[in-house]
Amino acid sequence: MPTPEFHRRPLSSDHVGRVFLCACPADTRKCKPLVDDILALFDSIACFDGDPSGAENEEWLSILSDMQLFVVLVSKRFLSEPSRAKDTELPLAMELHIPILPILTEAVSLVEYNRVFPDIQYLDPNDNSDVALPYKQKLNRALGEVLQSSAVRAKIRNSFDLSFFLSYRKKDRRGAQKLLEKIHSRKEYQSIAIWYDEFLLPGEDFNHSIEEAMNNSSLFLMSVTPHMLEPTNYVLDVEFPAAVEKEMRILAVETQSTSQSDFSNKFQNAPPLIPIEDEEKLFSALKDIANTGDIKTENSIDNTYFLGLAYLNGIFVEVNRPLGVSLIKEAAEGGFTPALEKLVYMYRCGDGVERSYAEVTRLRRKQIALLYAAFTEKNSAENLDKYLSALLSLAEEYKNLGDYDAARETLNKTKAEADRLRGVRHLNDTGALYMRVASSRLAAVERLAGNLDEAILILKSNLPFFRFDLEESGSDFDRRGLAVLLTELANLYTEKGNPTKAEKYANEATALNEELAKGEDSSAIDRYNLAVNLFNKALSLSREGEHEEAISVILRGMETVSSAMEHRESYALYLRFLLFLGDEHQEMGNLGEAKIAYARALDICDSPATLKDIVTLKLKAQALTSLGEACITENALVRARTHLFAADALYEEILSESEDRKLYHSRAKIAYMDAQVCSMMTLFTGACHSYERCIAYMEKYIEGEHEPRDLHILALACYLLGNMNRSAPDIPRLERAFTIWSELAEGEGGEKFAPFRDEVAAILVRHMF
């Protein structure tokens, strides 16, 4: 089998984190430097395959299945060549939902990377951008998300009622694990820790570690096979005599058929063997041993949570991920807040479970119910703050999913709760604050839903209150609140095509934010808000055709937001700046600069420092679409299609979790562009297929509110598809295009659609007569 090469920080405690370094044979030499980085940052065991030529077997796969984290060394060879690392080890981690951390060892193709690692972020040691955290800091953060700290391990240790010492031969590892799984399959024994020397390494003091574990154990549990009868083995020579000397209770379980007489001759003070299949005898013996009053009949929810972490990660027990998830869920359903927070993380990131935004929102609702109960019991400002903050978080989840009705309902509930409590003296300030925040976010939801007038009405109704508060207090808090509201109003007027009002509000907001950013107590949100104003200013310049000036403002905005990375939305804003920068360069014909900006946006989307939520996925899809458009411009058509396909796949993934109808418009644009590329490459069938997709997506999009230009796109796709074969056009498609353009031509400003109507009418006349 492969030869595992283990490394561990000297003198570290037992039951530390377990990390497997997954690499193709050519990259094995790069494992040791990475191991040194990991051990310098975190108390853990790091293992990699020291003999890539060895044939895999069940024992090797069993070792891998017990790991807490797979760190994958990603190179061009890893992505392109077959290897056990890519073809067996990596799929095993994905199947078992073991967290995966890809680390680039060289620059690789993003297309190839996404093919092997769909929806998994990578870490790039050579990422020296101005917004990236230092590599060691990002590595430490990634390890810390998965591996438990010493403080958490201590809590896990204290959650167990009893500890058993498991004695077995290394070559019988699978049989020993089956015994552990058998014992822990009974709920009443799940709070028993079972120590075994699975990860004692050469060079460590075996005797000291084992003696300490035996001193802390109430039972010497033996996993017996014929291998235990071999002369000169550690169990026979050291462990069993020590157990007898300490007068430990001994339980011998036959995990592989073994001669009772031979066993009794070798282990003279051991009790008779109990076959592992004889559950009645096994659990009767365990009951006698454990019936000391030490095992609780029911675990508290906090103990249940820490036991769940133990089984999820294999700490003081065998790895049993389904049991670990089940216990954490039990604690969460019981109302233990850390368990709820852990589950939200797990379902959002897909660690230990399938990723599910539906579960994230369900757990948020559970959390809200608990926080509301706590608030009604204590009626304190602190509990009110937690409750209303959770409501805002739930609304944000709904907004990111595109479920604007649910987001609107949740925000209106937040406003109602906050307004109800403004009359209570000690809750007045908290209630007033959340009223404003909820109103602002409600306006943002209406904006995303396309209700710009409603969003403006909400914000303008709050504007006098914000101005009054600032005049009364003169505080940075109220100055910041007014600046945010003005910025949002500027955004809305920009979208409505009213640059005069947009500029008025944007200039006032910029003045306030610059004042805040220069203050001694300036915060990340101040710099973030200033960057938002700069983004709007650049947008106005771009619309006026001042692209060079817009780029200058964009660069200033990027510098500003890069100093505000503590703010959780700063990465998304930085990404928007990069996409905007690429668009401006593309508008000016600087394709090389545009592609660099888009590629940099993709790198940030995949960075572990970036929250991998739906917002980031949408921005990544936009970057891929823009990169595809740039490739079309420079006639790199094959690369263009690769980027467009990747963008469309991302949108499809997002739509599986989101109800955002606007995504159909984005997919229609991609399909239209691909049809154009296929036409340029004389791929007739591909062009027809893409126009069909464009029409289907636009039909879904225009089921709701839409603009005349959206119907124009639908008509254009129908026209181009209908006229693909000019000698035998698709008359129904052409007739549909004619109908749409005729209706548009009769509406306000419809003269611009009349030429399209007339052209398709001429084609129809020619082929009808």
C-alpha cells in the first residue's frame, strides 16, 4: 500500500488536528515545505503519501477517511494527468464531505481548475495583491475553520463521561474501528471516549503517552485477532501487563476468529473472549463496567454539541461524520446557539453536509425564535439587539437568494418590532436604530426587485429624520447614517436615469464620507462608504463618455476600499470596481488591460479570504462573461466560448438555490453572445441551439416586470434564428419577431423599433409570395 509519511509538531498533545496533503507523484517533494508551514501555524498531524507507486487498499482509504482536512497541491500536472491523488483520494474527500483546501503551487488554467474543483476556493501563496491577506494568515484562517483549537478540544474532552483504553495491533486497525463503531452505535455509550494510539509517531515517547491514557481510563478494551498471539508484540509485552499491574477492568472482544485456549495461554489474566457479533454479551459486559453512576442518562445540549464535534472530527473517538452531524443538529434543535452557528456555517460551505441555502434560512428562523424568547424574558437592550440583528441577517439571506417577497416581509417585521419598542425608554435608541437600518435595507430590496420609485419613497421619507438627528447631535454616528442614506438615494436616481439628482445626493454623501474617513475614529465602514460614492462618481463619468477620468476615480476607489477589508461587503465592492475597470478599458479598446482586470476579479472570487456566497458567485459569473466578451473582440473565439460556458454553469448553479429572475436575463445574454460566436465559426447547429436558449431564458425573464429593450432582445433572437437559413427561413419565428416589433413601434419612443419591424416584414413578404 502507499507509505504514509507522518509529521507532527514536537511535544504536541494527543488528539490534535489531522491534515492529509494530496499531491500527484511529481509534486510529492513539495509536501514537506507545506507541512512545515502547517505545523508552524497549527497543532496538528500532517500526512502525505511517501510512496506514490504503492497500490492503494482498504487500509489506506480508511486512513484517509479519518482526516479532518485535505490540503491539495494544485499544479498543471495535477489538473491534467491521471493520478491516485486526483482520481481516488480527492473524490473520497468530496464523497465524505471532508473539507478541501486547494493550494496553488504554480499558475494554472482557471478552466482546468474549475473542471477538477467545482465550486471550491483555492489559496494562492503568490497572491501579493493589495487586497489579499498575507499567505500565512490566510492559511491559518483556513486551518482554523476546520481544525479545533486546544480550548475547544478541552471542552470536547470534558463532555465525555468515561474513557476506555483500546488495545489492538496496528495491522488490525479496521477491526478495531469496527469495535468502536459497534459500541458507539448505542446512544447510551456515545459519551464514552475511547483512546487508541492511531497517530503516535516514530520518535514519540510511546510508553509515556500510553501510560497517561491508561491512568485516565476505566476499562482496558482489547480488539483481539490472531495477530495478538504472535511473539514479541507491543500489546502482549507492554500494554496488557501494564493493565494487569494497574488492576484495570479488562474486556476482550474477538474482532477476528481467534483460539480461546491460545489467547488464554498468552494473556493469562484476561477474561474469556466475547465475539463482536454477540451483541447481547458485549453490551451486557459493557453495562456492568459502565454502571457506576458516571454515565448520564441524558446529555445537556452543550455536551451533545461538543460530542458532535468529537465524532465529526474524530477527537477522542473514531470519525463518524453522520453521527457527528446528527448530534450537532440535535443540539441546534435543542436551542444551543453555538450549534446553530456551526450548522449555518456547515450548510453554507458544504462542510460535513451537502450545501443548502434552504437549511441556512431555516436555521436562521430557528435562531430568531430563540432570540425572541430570550428578549421577551429579559426585556434588555442587549437581547433586543441580538433579536433584531438576526432578523436583518435572515432578510439578507432571502435577498441574496432572490426571494424578495420573503426579504420584504422579514424587514417589515423588523421595522414593526423596532417601532413597537421605541416607546420603551431603555429600548428607544436600539429600536430607532433598527427602524432606520430596516428601512434602508427594505429600499435595497425594492431596488433589486425593480421597484425604484418605491425604494426612493422609502429613503426620502427617512431623510428628514436623519438630517434632524445630525443637527441635534453632530455625532459621527448620525453623520455616517445620513451619508449612507444619501449614497443609496444617489444610486437609485442614477438607475432611474436622473443624473442631476443623483449628482446632488452623491456630492453631499461624498463630503460627509470624506469628513468621516479623515477623522481620528474613522472606521472601515467610513472608507467603504466613501468608496461607494467614488464608484457612483465613476459611473456618472463613464455615462458622460469621460472614460479616462472614470478610470482615475475607479483606481482611487479601489485604493480606498482596499483599506476597509474588515467590512464584510468590501470584497464584493472591490470586485465590482475591478469589473468596472475592465469594462472601461474595453470601452477604450485596451483589451489587454481589460482582461487583466477580469482575470484578477476571478482570482479574488476564488480566494479563501472572500466569502463564497451567492453575491460572489454572481460577480464571478459576470467576470467570466466579460472575459468572454473581451475574447470575442480579439477574435479568440474558442477561449470566449470556454468562459461563456463557465459563466452559464455558475448562473445555473445559483438558480438552483435562488429565485432571482434577473439571472435569466444574464443567461439570455450569454446564449446570445455564444450564438454570435458560433455564427462567426460557421457552427450552424450551435448557433441555432444558442438562439433557442436565449429565447427560452428571455421568455422566463419577461414573465415579470420588464423594459421595452427586453422585448427587443427577444424579438432580435427570434429574427436571427428565423433567418439563419435564408433560403428556407423559420416563418413562425419571424412572425413572432414582427409581432413584438410592431407592438413596440406603436408605443412611446417606438420609432427606433420601426426599422426592425419593416425589415422582417419585407422578408416575410418575399417568402410568402
